[in-house]
Amino acid sequence: MSLPNECILEIFSKIKDDKNSLFSCLLVNRQWCRNAVPILWSDPLCFPIRPSLIETYLSTLNTEEKKKLATYKIDISDVAPLFNYGSYIMFFETTHLRSGINSWLRLHWMGYDKKLTFITANEENIKEDITNALIKMLLQSSNGFKKLILNRRDLNLIPHPTILLDYSQGLSQLTSLEYSEDNVNNENFELAVELLNILSTICTAIQQINFSLCDNKTTIACANIIRSQGNLKCLSFTGIRNDVEINVMLLALDQSHFLSLRYITLNRCNFLAANIGLISYCKNLIKLKIDSCKRMTLDHCTSLSKRPLRLKDLRLFNFRFHSDVASSLITMWGSTLKTLHIDRIDTQELSNTLVNYCSNLDELFVKLFRRDIYYISLFLRQSSLKHLRIYIINWPDMNLMFLNKLCQILPASLTYLELFNNIPAKNFTFLLKNCFHLVNLENFIIHIRSPIEFENFKEHFKYLKMFVEFHKMLKNVVINADQWYYSYDLHTIDEVVEDIKILGVKCKYYFKK
């Protein structure tokens, strides 16, 4: 008796990222094949594209499109494929489509001259016609795009934006939009504005928006898209260097957004006189990420404090402002925070703020310099953290006294510990010997620098087995190692890994080559 389709789909959805296994399912029987194909063909444009994929999509074109391409001496099979592959696509990305068409032309177009180092006018025309034909087919065939990823440099690949109005059904169910600009030239500027304005009229169910901008030419069009969404949950801005543009974006938010927004990211933005206090109106916001932003001051913090937020997740990366700003933000939201990512804990004020306001914190990610050990210890000694990720700067400068201090302050409540960057093998062993008090540890991830003396390295790995045997709660061990300097037989390490797996612990190691 065969399983119902609903059960098979549920199983396949659990392994959707394991493409090799899904491809194997195609060969089992017709039922498995019919259920695996829609998953495999839902996101083929989100990864580098093989020429064979372009070939398959071309075979689904209608007779009129095939005749048009035949004028370029492109011979497309008249045999219809087994499936309407275009109907399954849910994720569309312009950059990979462009590179995939280029690769296909090099292999299959009779008119392609491999000796030329430049693009001929004829080649540019054929690229445009193939792209137009494929995009029209996908828009017409798709049961509904879920994610659209656009880059301004690739917009000339898309047929005139007004064509989107003819196939609006394929975009009306869009839930995620990413739009990016790589440079500040005027290439495709007018096309981008027109396209974004059309999207704002036909895509009104977007829940996640990510804008990465280089200039102010598309700001208003991007704001129009924000304004037209009624259930926006995630909003991300990158590269907005002008505070006026930030205000244009934030002023597009209305009462529906203040209720629906859960996540906001500001990356490489220049705050200056930006009215970021509008973020405090988002009463259901649970995650705020501020990464590599400039000119944030205590005045901005004051504007954010006017309305209370119950943030669960705060991420402050690559600070371009004073630590008192970080202290102010943590003071505001620390009592509800479960997750905090921060560059450094390097002042008494910041350390005291964590101690006084972050008693409910479960997860901390922090960079650690040697001179910061005192300040971070004040918090770690009294915390009940469950997840700790420490990015240790300048490992070679860390003596065993420092490492001993670090091991002593690791909270016994930890269930997840990740240490990087490039830990020397001798220090790796020392850490293992001094972390036996972490009796609740379930996940241990460590990044090491492999020594040139490989035999010594294998001895260090044996301590890992002892560590695992002692920690009965341990479920996962991951080792990332740098193997730039040698290539040896890893048989001994394989044996240790297998011994660890016998203990019921998942163990993986990765070597850069």
C-alpha cells in the first residue's frame, strides 16, 4: 500500500534542502516523482544555474517563441517536457538567470564566437530575446512567486515593466522582496523606478522587504512599496547614507505597519538627523539589528525610549558610535531581551548595564579582546546564559592564564558554546580540560588552527573523546579547522569521530582546503 500524497509531501518538505536525496526520489516511482518535482523546481534560480536548466526551460516555450529564437540559429526541441516546470517556480532571482543564459550560449549557440573577448551586438540581442521569452513564460506559468530578488544592474534583462501588469497573477502572492544596487551610476535608474512603482500596485501581500540602496534615485519608489503593504513583518535597509532618505522610508510606515512589524534591520546607514524614533511606534517589534551604522547619538536613544518596546533580540554590530549609546539601548530593552549580539563589552558602564538590566538573557554573542576579560567576567559570573558565542580576537596573544580565566567564567548553565577564531591546537586541548564544569552542554562548536605537527594535532583530538564521554548531555560536536598548510591522511581523526558517534553524539569536522 502506497502512502497518500499528503504524507509524501510532508516527508519531502523535511528534506527540501537535501537536493541529492530529492533527485533520488525521482527514480523510485511515478508518485514519488510527481511529489519531488515541484519541490526541486521551486527555487532553481536562487543558485548558480547549469546550462541544462536553461535548456529545459527553453523546451517549455510556446511555438511562437521557439520560431523567434530559431532566427538566431537556435534549435529547440519540439518534444514537450514531462512537466510544466515553470509552474512550480516560487523564487525568482535575476543575477543567476543572467549568468545561466551566458553559460548556455557558450555551449549551445552556433553563432557564439569563443575567440572574442567582448559581447557583440548580435549576442546582446539574443540574450535579451531569450531572457524576455523565459521571464514571460515564468510569469505566465507560475502558480505564484513567493520571493523576488532584483539587482538594478540586471533590470535590462526584464521585458518592459508594464508587462508585469499583464501577468500580475504570478506576482500577486509575493511575500518576500529584495532589491539591491551595486553602484551609484545611472544605469537602469528609470527602469528601476518604473518597475518598483508597478510592483507597489500589484504586490500588496509582501511580508519581508530588504532594500540595499546606493543613491537616492529610487528611495521614493521603495517607500511606495512599503506603504502599499498591509501585513509587513520584516523590514531591512542597507547602505542608506543620507538621513533624509531614512526619514522617507520610515515615514512610509503607517498604523498597520506599527502593528505588524516584528523585525527591523539597519545596515550601513548614516543616522545623523534621522528620525529613528519612529521605530518605537512598532509596538510588536521583537528584533532590532543595527550593523555598521554611523552617527548614532544619545539623542537617537532618547527618541527611541519615548514608547516602550518589548524587544527579545538586539544585535549591535561594528559600532561606529560610543559605548554609552549601546548602554542606553540595553538599559531601555534589557529586561525583556533573550538574545544580545554586541561587538565588545569593554567598559565598566557597559558591564554594569548588562548585570543590572539583562537578568533574563539566554543568548550572547560577543567579540573578546584580551583586555576585555575583566569586564565580561562581571556579567558572565552571575548570568544564567544558555547560548554563548565568543569571537576571540588575536588568539596567539592569549596565554594560558587568560584561557584559564575564560574557562572559569563560563556559566555552568550553558547548553550551547561556540568559540572562534582559529584557536591553536594546544589551547584547544587546554580549553577541553578546563570546561568540565559545563555539565548541561548540548552543543559544542569550535574553530581551531591546525598545527603543522599533524601527529600532535591527532593527540589533541583524542581529548575531545574524553570530553564527550564526561558530558552526558552533549548531542552535537562540530569542529572547523584550517588546513591550508598541509594535506595528511585524516584516518585517525575519522576514528575519533566514529568513536564519538558511538556514544550517541553527532560529530562533524570541516577542513578548509
